[in-house]
Amino acid sequence: MDQQSRVAQDNLERIKRVGLEPWLEEQREKRLMVEELLVNYNEGRSMSFYCLAATLMPIDLIGEALAEIKTMPVAGSDVKARAKALRLIIQELASKSNIELQSRRKLK
């Protein structure tokens, strides 16, 4: 099963478990988190990574990554330093949860 099919299947299963309205609320929260990631931690090269992470990771892990970066001294640094630190945090959390954050685009 390819990555898109797996994400769609996971979403359908989640909707069955929690219901449509709670799932939609989670999606709204994820969108707000992605907006925060893009406004505060995008150095111009991280948009795809953050969108992929938000698609594949549970909302609590994204929130955990945001909370962790805000406690680090790099939080006040330039955007490149913040982006690098946050990407490492997200990668580590994804890895611990057996989530692979690599795009699997088919080459033409």
C-alpha cells in the first residue's frame, strides 16, 4: 500500500473510532499547528516537511514538538536555527513512533 492510500485508510479508521466531528476538529487543530510551523519555523525550505509531518503524525506529537522547541534556547534565534532544531525534534519523535517522514514521489 502506498503512502497516500495508507494515510487515507488511517483517516477512515480514525473517523470510525472517534466520529466525524472530533476528527474534523483534530484536522482544524493540525492546520493551526502547521500555520504556526510555517510562520515561525520555515526558513524557506521546510514547508513540505512540515506538511508531511502533520499528515503522518498524530496531533499530540506535533504539539509535543512545538512545546519542546519553545523551551529551547534556540527559540529566540534566527529562523534557520529554529527550523533546523525543530526538524530534528520532529524527526526524533517520528522515529520513536515508527513514522517515516520521507516523501515517496514517483519519478516520471
